[in-house]
Amino acid sequence: MQRRRPAKAACDACSAPIEGEPAARGLLLFPRGEHVEREEPPLCERCAHAIGMTALYRFIEEEEEG
């Protein structure tokens, strides 16, 4: 019996190949009537950092506008 190699993951934001475990995972929610589908696509370290910092900046900006 031959073992299959797992497919290499790619960053969902920039399509860069990810070796090993992803640095982070995104969160996508898709409402479908009364049901909500959830996806957690992998992110490379660079995109995980950029998305996290952007979210933090927008949160702080919104708090200041009050």
C-alpha cells in the first residue's frame, strides 16, 4: 500500500506555498439561509501579520472616532 503525500498548502491571500504548518488561519463566514458555513483558509507568515496589523489599526481608528 502506497502512502500519499499531503498536498502542499498555499496561502489563501497571496498563493505562496506553505511548508509545514501555516502561520495562521483566516476566518470566512458564509450565511446560507439559517445555516452559516465556516472556512479557515491557511495564511503564510507575511499575510497573517499584514492582516492582523490592518485589523488592529482599523479597530484603534474606530475607537478614536468614537
